[in-house]
Amino acid sequence: MEQTLIDRKDLRVSDIQAWDIARVSNCALSEVYLMDCIAGMKHYPDKFFDLAVVDPPYGLGNKLAHAGNGKNAQSKFTDDFKKKNWDNSIPPYEYFIELFRVSKNQIIWGGNYFIEHLPSTRGFITWDKQVYIPTMSRIEMAWTSFDKLPKLVQINNNDSNRIHLTQKPVSLYDFCFDYAKMEPGQRVLDTHLGSGSSRIAANKAGLDFVGFEIDEDYFNASEERFKKFVSQTRLF
Ligand SMILES: C[S@@+](CC[C@H](N)C(=O)[O-])C[C@H]1O[C@@H](n2cnc3c(N)ncnc32)[C@H](O)[C@@H]1O
């Protein structure tokens, strides 16, 4: 399917004014907004998204800044991360209220950090990053709304082309969409876009996608990455 990358600054003007969006860019079936996600979600009706796959700050702060040992793919981002401070606290209760209002199902990475805001579930996903560094977590856990057996997925996380300290592999999102049995044309939300891996996986799977990112540097870098992905897929 041919994709056209369009600068949407001139489209949906009324929405843009109402949302106070600093910048909007869009590919067919794929919209990303440089703005706070709680403010963004307020503009969507109840259960608009079939799936929310999200990766909010875990509240690790400086512990995350010590990730890596200078030899792994993450290390070059830690100085930059210390200046940005986005991982100092988990999202407020209001975030989870909005998330559950706008989506039918949820996969919440770092769910073990948000237990106070989440109901019990058996549908946890454990991701084995296959990276063995003493100062870094070897696994991450996602809370899911699916009444399924807990799952273990093994996907290597040492991508040297990463653009974000906590970038998740596109193939991890491929797994999530498969796990949630998503069908082309269904709608996905990612409230904390980061590097945009979820956006790329959604595009590959033919899913409508909406993403929010509050940091302009990350937003721009993810936009570049997405454009590169779209131009590469056009070649085939
Ligand atoms: C854990 S990272 C997401 C990483 C992402 N899953 C990836 O694969 O690259 C969290 C991201 O959320 C962003 N963020 C923090 N608070 C936000 C908010 N209120 N609204 C939107 N984005 C936010 C941060 O700037 C950071 O890029």
C-alpha cells in the first residue's frame, strides 16, 4: 500500500486551535501530536481506540540515568536524559482514568510500577530483553486488560541505531498487536511515543494510529525515523 507523508499543519485547523498543539504531522492513518497526552486524550470519545499500547514514565528518575555501563546502545543517551527529567514520577491517577475511558483494551508497559492505579489481571507480558548488564533491568513487564495466560517474549534490545534511551524494539510492538489480535483498520493509541516504535509497527500492521509525545527533541527524532521507515517501505 502506497503511503503519502503529508505535513498537516494546514489541516484540521479548528482541532489544532482547540488542542493548542505546537505541531502536527501525519501519514495516512497515522497521527502524532507534540503535546501532553492527558490533554490530548480529552478530545476523544469513550472507547474510541480498540487498543492502547503505552509506555509511560516508570518514576525511576536518576536510577534510569545510571542505566548501562558505557558499552551498550543506551549509554550515549544518559547525559541527555539527565537534563530532561521526564522519568521523575509516574503519571497521575487522571491519566489512567482517561486511558481506560478512551480505549477498549490496554497494554501498559511498566505496569508493575503503576499497581496502585490498575486492577488485578492474569494477562501480564514479560519481555526478556536478552541484554545482560548488572545496572539494567533484564526484563520489563506489561499489565494487560486481556484475560489470557501470562506470556514471556524474548526480543533482543541492543539496537545500535536507537534514538531514545528507553526505545523499545518495533518487533516488541509487532508482538503486542499479535497478542491483542488486532486487525487492519482498527485504532491504536500510544500516549508516550518516545522513539515512535509503536507507530512503525502499527503502520506495518495496517492499524490507524494516534500518538502523543511531550518532548520536542524526541518528537522530531521520531518523526525523522518514521519518514525514513515510510520512504524505505515505498521502495518495495
Ligand atoms: C518510556 S518513554 C517511551 C519510549 C517508547 N516506548 C519507545 O519505544 O521509544 C516515555 C516518553 O514519554 C514522554 N512523556 C512524558 N510525559 C508525557 C506526557 N505527559 N505526555 C506525552 N508524552 C510524555 C517522554 O518524553 C518519553 O519520551
